[in-house]
Amino acid sequence: MVGAGALGYHHVRLLREQPGATLVGFFDNGAERAAKVAAELKVRAYDSLPRLLEAVDAAIVVVPTKAHYDVARGALERGIHLLIEKPITATLQEADALLALARQKNALLQIGHVERFNRAVRAAMPYFDGPRFVESERLAPYKARSRDVAVVLDLLIHDIDLVHLLVRDRIAAVRAVGVGVLNELDMANTWLEFERGAVANIKASRVSREATRKLRLFQHNGYFSLDLGAGTGEFYRLRRDVDLAELAKSEQSIEKFVERVKLKAPEGEPLKLEHESFIRAIRGEAPLVVSGEDGRDALAVALLIVEEINKSLPKLRDAKERQTLGSA
């Protein structure tokens, strides 16, 4: 483990008893934090990153986004398999360089888009059949640790990855707006249009009173309502035995033509499932669930959204300045 902050701590906690792998230890550049985590979790804290990398076959990188590239490059140059927390890097140039280095060193590169392991998503996967409209809402209370990146790279990117996974099409157009409250960009709303006609409306905020993670999807045969926070969901599916001609003759209750499917999947902590998938991929037992290329695609869309939002921010600032001058 590289990094033992708020999220890295939980990676370390779960990796202690991960079947199929031995946790050698972790490195964190904060000596006080490293000592605290080592004492609480009874795991060895290495005093330097190179010493840790000399002792491992694989590593998980959970450091600030701006440090992803340097840490990952040092590990990949040694042929170490990597799981990097999202976003893969801060820039597309860095992402492309890591992908090329991973191919050169024959090292696996998985990205930590952990919502793919969410129980609600896993339960709904067998029923997805080309969603045409996706709506997501991801709201979170403010946390100081996420200030190093905009809300798009912090929260919205989770849903960018999920939409890519489900729609499986190229984006044709992006429209986005956003505002800053405590930082440059804390709330964002994005409209994505895909080449084959599907659309997605994605919103995220990290200055909300309560945490909310919900996903709604519409496809030709029904409607999904997923609560990612609770890990639950329902699929309202058109009944297979419905007679559309008969249905058109008179008003009918929705139960006559729609059945409610309660979505179920085995319980499992998403981070733990993510670790298991990474280890299986390293051992050649399964493909990567979230490849480096997937992470690169999500980052590309996220940066495009940030660019689109930034086009409107100067206009907002100018309007505020004019309003202030008018009041004066």
C-alpha cells in the first residue's frame, strides 16, 4: 500500500486478511500518520517508498491525484502490478505515459472505480440492455481531504465510468455547468449525448448536508432505480405476457403491464471485492474489471467537462463584478 490517509487506511485494513496475497506493509510520507496506522492495524510501515517497492509484486496507490503519476511510474518501472485510485492521473499525457509503460513492462494496471463493485450495480448488471437515458445524483458533505481536485474528478468521475460501462458508446456532445462554494468547483451538472442517441444527466456536489448516491436508468423494456449508498435497487420491467392491443382499449393499472423485480446480489464490501478482482487478474484467473484504458477514458470525459464548465465561470465572475460595481 502506498498512502494511508482516510481511504488508504481502509485499503490497509482490508488487505490484512485478503486471501491469495500477503500484505507486506505500507508507506505514507507523514511519519506521524504512518506510526498511528501501523499501531492501530498492526501492519509494518516502511520508512521509504523504494524499500517498500523492492519487497512487493503488486501495489495499491492511494495518494493525492497530483502524485499518482510519479508514484505509479516508479512502481511500473520495476514491473510491479498496480491498482491506482481514481482518477488514474491528473492529465491525459500522464495517463498515456503510464499505459505505455505498463505495456512495456508487462504489468497490469487497474483503476479504482469502486462503484463497479457496488452491490446495486452488480445486481442490476444481468438486466441492463442498452440504457437510453441515465440520471445520476451524487451528493456528499464537505471533506477537506478532497480539495486537491475539482468535484468532477473527485465525485462525478464515478458516474462517468458507470455511464461508459452501461451505454458502451462514444460521446458526441457535452454540456456542463458548475459553481464553486468553498473551492474553485464544488458542484457540477453535466449533460452527455452519445453517438447512437443515448443521453445522461449527471450531477454531483461535495457541499451537501447529506450523502446521496442514486442512479436511474431507462431502457426499451423498463426502468431501474438504484440506491448506491444502500446497495439496493429495483427494476420495473414490462411484463412478457402483456397484450399491447388489449392494453390500448382501456385504462389499466401499471401492475397490469409492469412487474417489479427486486434486485439482489451477494453482500460484499466493494473495496474488498476490488482487491479480490485485482489479485485474480494478476494470477491470470480473470481479466481486469477496470482497466487502465477504462480509467483513461473516464479521465478524458471528466477533463472535457471541466473545460466546458470553465468556459462559463469567467462569465459568472464578470457578472458578479458588474453587480458589485453597480451596488457601489
